[in-house]
Amino acid sequence: MDQVAALEQLLATALRRIAELEAALASMAEEITDLRRQLAKNSSNSSKPPSSDGLKKPAPRSLRGKSGKKSGGQVGHRGDTLRQTSTPDFVERHEATHCSACQSALTAEMVKGIEKRQVFDLPAPRLEVTEHQAAVYCCDHCRATTTAGFPDGVAAHVQYGTRMRAVAVYCNVQQLIPEDRVCQLMRDLFGATSLCAASVTNWTRGAANNTKGASK
């Protein structure tokens, strides 16, 4: 009888322990569900601001509906392509010296026509340096010194030109490239090793002031 009572006591203890574990598991399941619900919240399905989305921003959904057309060029659409120009910037003549069939020598008098192929490409990116020299005069009558004027905008002994400034401002303002990366871009493409972020900032500010003045 004592053994039966002991077993019954052990069974009752085990049942209580099982009940406690089940309750704990149920509580943990509720917490996990709540955490998942909170993690799924973002600015599009809750009152959270967009800045709180971090790297888990919901992918933007296109407002365009499906047109039913296949992707790519449509039937009947005329594509645009490069076409030869009648005024190329440079012409390179290529001559042959021997016949491709019998290897006999060829002369200019044997030319019967020309086959043209054109290549559209960017010019070699490099800075061009223009030196402005202002003549200094000494008057024979009064011995006064007169220096010829420099073009507008040429104010320093060494400076970047208007086209260089325009490209930097365009990259910074229109393409939203930060000033330091604009400097890196100009250095890599054009060899502008002395350009600094402060210069880009000043050029952008000056362009903005000129635009405001022109719009008044």
C-alpha cells in the first residue's frame, strides 16, 4: 500500500509539473506572437514614422496598372539607333599596300571608292590649361605702367574654368552627388587633383545666387 501511495504522489507531482510547463509554453507562445506582430509593423500599416522603418522599408508598389503588353519593344514601334553623320569631327584614312588576292603592290591611282564606318565616342577626358597673358606697358610720355585687362572671370593666378565649375555644380545639385564624391569624380575623370569640397560648395552657392538674381 505504501508503494501505491508513493506512486500516486509521484504521479500527482508529475501532473502538476506538466500543467505548469503547459502554462509556461502558452505564455511564451503569446509573447512570440506579440513580438512578431510588432516586428511586422512599419510606416505603411501603423502610426510609426517612415524614419523608423530602417533597412526594412516596405518595397514601393507601382501605381501603374498592367497594360497587357509584353515587355520590351512593341510591334510597329520604330527604334532609334546611331546614324552616320555627314560632318565627322575627325577622318582617318586607312590604306592597303598589297592586293588581298595576289599580293601585288597597290597604289593611290588604283583606289575606286571608299567604305565608311563611324565611331561615336567621348573625347579623352583631360583638363586643358589656357594661359592668359596680359601685356604690361610703360608709357613713353609719362612713364606710367598700364596692364591689359583679363577676360571676365579670370581673377586668380590659378583657377578652374567655367565648364569645370558647371560640371561640378551639375553633379552636386542635379545628380545629388555629395561634394566629396564630386571631387573624387572630377579627380578620376579629369585629373583635377587639387579640387576640394569647399570649392564645390562655393560654386554651388554662387550658382544659386546667380539664379536668384536672374529670376528677379
